Amino acid sequence: MSTGAAALVLATLSVPAMAQDATVEQLRAQMQDMQRQIERLEQQSADVSRQPADAVTGGDTPRSFKLPGSDTSVQIGGYVKLDAIYDLDQDLGDSLFVEGVDTSADSSNNSFRAHARQSRLFIKSSTPTAMGPATTHLEGDFFGGGGNEVFSNSRGFRLRHAYGEWAGLLAGQTWSNFMHFTAYPSTVDFDGPVGVSFLRQAQVRYTLPVGNGALSFSAENPEATGFEGSRDSAPDVTARYHWSGDTAGFETAAVLRRLKVDDDNVNDSATGYGLMLAGNVGVGPDTTLMAGAIYGDGIGRYLYTASGANDGSSGIGEAFVDATGSLETIEAYGFNAAVAQQWTDRFSSSLSYGQVRGDRPGDLFPDSTRKLESIHFSHFYQVSAPVTLGFEVSHARKEEQSRASNDNTRLQFSAQYSF
């Protein structure tokens, strides 16, 4: 026997029998504990294998679940929002609708209102296919008609988005393809700045990737406005290119329209069009500059808020019938600029300005709109992940072709609870 082996035997023999028994008991207890853990894991695995086909499980997209017995992932979400509004000059309603400024009203007719109409609910789905996921989006809020403030404050639920998308093909109602998201600032006010493109409508759209961007084409609901006897005879067609990088993005788009009037006295048509360019750039880790411009002839409602009443009495409009019975388009343009600042992880601000103008003949329509302007100074504080408080000072100004003008300043507070 070697010297080392002899030493090991002597050391073992020198350990008291009681200590050896304690060590064996500890090892036995550890082995029993491991056996219980193995049995528990085997039981969990067996429970999963016996799970019924109609059980609800986690979905493939964030915050979603799978419909029982299918591969479709569903997400339900939205938010509840309170808006408290104080108008210093005249009551403009539940949003800062600049076109609604009354140029003949007296100043300093202050008013207060509160509502929860922006509260929103959406349901999204995603189903895997051989050509990528087929998705749907259904969303609404309470800015529909009906209801009153005298009894129960009921409000009509309205459709915002209802569309499906698969392999680049979109069909349904959603934002127009003639929209500039890269230069749309966050505001507490529901409407946001004038001079931007802001509308949702039914459409068919196809999008294909091009480099780091995407090129999309659409045929959309026409809905001519601003002149009596308007008829929709063909869809509006659009084309849009969007590119985004790490610290910047831009997009450009065009829309082509066919405007038609058909009543007892006039039957004529005209071509309307619009062009858009917008972009943003990060000038630091927490600061973003953005700007956009839109120009068009007969662009109408694609330029917020350039549409007018169908009797041709107000608004900038998109066309009018002249003395010879011809349908003449109205030239209009708009622009907006904004700066967004992220002060901390929870606190952010933005300052935005927007303007829209039109050349509707003042001698024929002296009371129609010549220029609209808006300013929003907005602040947001995220109290916790689902709760955001907002405060905003905004200003709206309207000028008519007769040069009559008026304005309104608004203070607004909001509390939003997301789910």
C-alpha cells in the first residue's frame, strides 16, 4: 500500500462514527429532494401533454393569446382618457377644430368642458401562413355622433380602423396612403396641427420593400366635398415612398383625383392632385426636429382642414362652379414644423406650428376661409407604465377671404390609462 492510500484509510478510520452517519443522512436527504423535483417536472410535462386543444395559451405577438384550437394570435388593448378643456376666447368643442373659429364672435367668452370621447379600444390578430402572417386590425373610439351632456353623457362608438393585411396587400379602412407620419407631432389635443394630411378611409393598398424603405400604391374612397352637386365617379389613387434610418426618416407621396359636378344646371369634371414631402431628424440623443409640406390643386380634405361645406359657403374647399358653369379647382397648401424633446425617461415635450391656405376667389366667397393657423405646446409625464398625464397650451387662428379674423387660446389637461 502506498503512503497516500495508507493516510486516506487512517483518516477515514479516524472520523467518528456519528459524523459519518450525519454525512450519509445529508446525502440521502439531498437525493430525496432531487427525486421530488424530478417527479414534479415529470408531472408538469404530463399535464401539458394532456392539455385540451381548446386551452388558451400565449400568442406569437407581444401581449397576445392564441384563439383556442388555432394558430391565430389575438391582442386586445386601448386606453381610457379624460380631457379637461378651458377655452379663453370661444368654445371650440371637444378638439381644437380651427375651422370652427367664429370670426364674428366677441373675444373673452371663456368656457370649460370635460369629456372621455378619445377613449379607444382595438383588437388585432396575426395568423401565420406560407407567405407571412395574415393580420387584422379593428379599432374604434367615441368621437361618433349622438349623446348629450344633459343626461348620461352617452357617446356614439365609431369605426376608426378595420382592415386586413397579407403579403403586402391591405384592404379595408385605415389611414390614407397620402399621410406624413414622420412629421406628425404628439399633442394632447385630439386633432393636432393644421397643415398636415389627416384622414382615414376605405382603400386597397399594395406595399413592397425598396431598400431600407417601402413603396406603396392605393385606390381609395374619393368623397368630393366643398361644392354643390359633387359626384364621386372614380377612386382617388395614391403613391407613397417611405424611408427610415437610425436617426432620420422621410416620406413623399402623391394623390390624383377626379372631381365631378352633376346637377340640373351643371355637368363638368376636373382633375385634382396633391404632393407631399415630410421628414424628421434627430439632432441629439433626446431631440427630434420634424417638418412637412403639402401642395395641391383640388386637394380638399387631404389637407387638414381644407375641406368645406358642400354648399360652398365655408372652408377652403377643393373646387367651385364659376359663372360659365365650369368646375374650377382650388389651389391650396399647408405646412407644419415641430420639435420634440425627451427630458427624462418619463417626461417629454413638443412644440408644433401648422398653417393651411387656399386661393378661393374672395369676390365670390368672401366668408370662406383664407388661412388657418395652430400652435400646440404639449407636455407628457408617464407616472407609471400604463398611466400618462398631459398638459397643453394651444392657439387657433382663422382668417377669411374678407380678411375678417379671430382666434382662441386653449388650456387642456389629460389623464390616460392604457391597457
